[in-house]
Amino acid sequence: MLFRQWVPLVLIVATLVALLFGLHLFSKSRTTQLFGEIVSRVETDKPIVALTFDDGPSPRFTKEVLTLLKDRDVTGTFFLTGREIAENLAQARLIAAAGHEIGNHSYSHFNMAWVSPSTVKDEIERTEAAIRAAGYEGEILFRPPFGKKLLALPWYLSEHGRKTIMWDVEPESFPDVADNPDALAKYVIDNAKNGSIILMHVMYRSRDVSRQALPQIIEGLRQRGFSFVTVSQLLERR
């Protein structure tokens, strides 16, 4: 008798857990969101890819990364956080002056799946103002921190004509390659396709492996026939 009394409660709890888990999976989908445009890769017959770098700028590694890209004639897309731009405005200006694309990666870099519309507005607009203060004049694309979005974030982006940019190649997410520059580079080279958007982090001391792998990635992809473009240029060639 007692068991029968508990059955409805157990079913309700199980349903809620399943619902929350489903929302969690949906919130980090690379290809689907409830409102607006989301892009993880561009369908194209041209051998082009976009190198994208999340977080920063940082006072220690910005110049090093920019020099590496300049020496190899590569233009990338940097999804910067507003707080780090404000703290390192000179470095953000170097990125813009070098001709790279700058995207919005929120101001504070926290999970934005469950935030209010007012928080979304503040995070996006403060960062956009910081990006403009750095001298960047192009379209500002948005990448959610941790790739998380659910209701308020995609709705706000859609209402204001902003695109959500995800990725289809993320080597740093796999422990078996993330700690070795050669393995990380090989993963990117082997898995990139026409129109791929490659996600990397290169702005912090903890990302030394990614910085070491970057020259190999560029060389290896070029050997496969790929050229490098910004995300906006990739979108234009759909």
C-alpha cells in the first residue's frame, strides 16, 4: 500500500529530472535554438575554414598570438569578453588594428541559459560597447559562453538581428588530444571540413598546448588545401 502511494511522486520526480536533462542537452545544442539564426558550420563547396579564439584579450599572450597569425598571413575571429576588453583595451585594439574579426562572448562569461532578459541585454550591450571602444567597426557576431543558451538569450539576439555562432571542431574538449600539441593539431587537421568553424582558446597560460599546436594546424590545413577566413566571410560564401 505504501509503495502505491509513492508511485505518483516517483513518476513526477522522474519526469522533472528527464525534463531538466533534456533542457540541459538542448541548451548546449550547436545546431538548434528556439529563436534566431544559429551557425556551427557553413555548407560550402569551397575549401575554407574559420579559426575562432574564445576569451581574452590578455596582456601576456595577445601579442604572441597576433604575431603568430601575422607571420602566417591568417585572419581569425576573436570572441572576446567585455570585462577583459575593459581591463586590456590596448590589447583589444591590437586585435582590431591587425584586421581580425571581433565577436561578442558576453561581458562576464557565465552560463546564460537561465538568465533574465535584462541580464542578457546588459551582458551583450556592455560588451558591444567595449568592442566598439577597441576600434572594431564590422558586424558583431555572438558566441554564448560554454555554448549555453535557452530562452532569453536567443530571443534577444533574434530581436536585435544578431547571429549565434557555435562550432563543429573543438579539439580542446577531448582529454586524449588536449594535452599534446601534435595530437591536438592532428585532430583539427583530420576533422576540418569545407566551411568548418574551429574553436580554440589561446589567451591564457593554461592554454600553452593550443598555442603550440596553432602553427601546425595552420600548416596542416593549408597542406590539405584549406584557406582561412573570418566567420563573417564564411557566412558570405554560403
